[in-house]
Amino acid sequence: MKIAVTGAFSYSGKYIARRLLKRGEEVITLTGHPDRSDPFNGGVKAFPLEFDLQSLTESLRGVEVLVNTYWVRFDWGLNTQPGAVENTGKLVRAAVAAGVRRIVHISITNPALDSPLPYFWGKATNEAFVQESGLSYAILRPTVLFGAEDILINNIAYLLRRFPIFAVPGDGSYRLQPVFVDDLAALAVEAVYRQENIVMDAVGPDIFSFGQMVGLIGETIGHSRRLVHVPPKLALSAARFLSLFVGDVLLTPEEVDGLMAGLLVSSEPARCETRLEDWLRENRERVGQRYASELKRHYR
């Protein structure tokens, strides 16, 4: 088949494209970074992810399945979460116009149209676009991803390697259920070949409190630190201060609210098997050695 993957030169899209290529499929990508280093040595033809309906439609001509990983983590300049919702609507309409048969869409656990958090409201709106498109679809809802290129786990390790204490917003008892990025990719590729409409969570086997997860990261990489529980506003102020030195947005108020609301835990059975502890042990010498910048990855 000819399959389009948004963001195949980036993070989760790269793992999905890699698995599809191993199956012998023809893979193209829609990317906002056509000048980025090509991890596939020309094996994936790149088209610009320009949110013009005609341009998107032409890029998707002949594609049977669209795998969509597009989203923005936080507002930055002209790239906003409401704008990403509008763009996703255009992408879905272009898929319909181009004759795409099926969409595999990457969302988030616990999206809600009435959520006060733009991230979760936006993800729910995007799911509605997909479900109302008339196309066959699979919607996968992961939580926090971990893997070689992840942001959150790596940067927690980065801070643990460099500071004698670690500030935890609130009491740290709020939970999350991280998932290995290649496990998500395996589910996405499986969903490409299914026929029925699917909506399911894509989560790993372990549920941690945030404090437990930070402790596990520190212990595994050999840099256990004292956890200091601080009010969320103070933690955000500290994150903004550190952001000045790393030239990035370390943490947003919405991310803290989503964590503390327990939105990154699933009530469904775990469909992914890789344990964070095992992955950390295998990558203990590398994780957190360098800061992973969201702004550098997507906007610079």
C-alpha cells in the first residue's frame, strides 16, 4: 500500500514509518521540516505539511491510509492548539477529497470536548473530525511517550543529573502511565491493516505516581535526589527560570493541570508491554545526558 505518515522525520511518526517500511509498504510523509535530516536515506518521500486544502489533497493522491501524528504541545508564535485543531480539520477533509480509505489517528487518553484544558479539548475535537469524516478509522490514545527521543523522561533525568534536589509540583501523588514509543508504533501499524472502526487507549503496563516515577529515574541512572514538594505555582516559576538557561519551555501550567487531574492514566487494559524500568536500565548511560528541546525540535 501507499501510506502517508505525518511527521515521519520526527518522533512517533519515525517509529511508525520504520515499521511500515519493514513490511514493504510505500511510505510518504507530510512534514513541517522538509530540511530535517532524513532518517530513511531517501526511502520516504517528503511533502510539505502546508495546511492549504488543495496542496494537502494533491499530496495525498493515491494514498490508501493516512497515519496522523500531528499536534502541537503548547502555543508558540503562530503555532497554537486552536490552530492545530483547525489544521487537523483541513487534513481530514483533504484525506476525504484525495480518496484515502482509512485514517489511523494518534490522540491522547481522556480527551473531552468540555475539558477546560486546550490540549484535551483539542484532541477530542480532532477525534470528532476523524469519526465524522465517513472514512474507516482507528483512534489510538497514548499517554506520556518514552523512548530515545522523548522530552519528559529525558529532561527529568537531565535535571536529576545536574541538581541536588528535584522540585515536585504538589504532593506528587498524581498518577501517569507511560508508554514506549515503539509499542505505540506497533499498535498503529496493526491498526493500518484492520477494517473496523477502533477507539482504544495505548498505554504501558505500569502506573506510577509522579514522585515514584522521578524516584525510579534517579535511582536507575545513579542520581537519586531528594524530592522537594512545592506549590504548583512555585514549581512553574522555577521551570520558567530554568527555561531561560536551556532556551526552551520546560513545563506549562496546562501540563501540570493535566498531570494533577489524573488524565494520563487509562482505565483500559494495558496493550503495550515495555516497562519504563527496563528501558531506563538499558539506556541508563545515555538518558538525560543532553537536554531535549521542544523549541529546537519543532520551531528552530
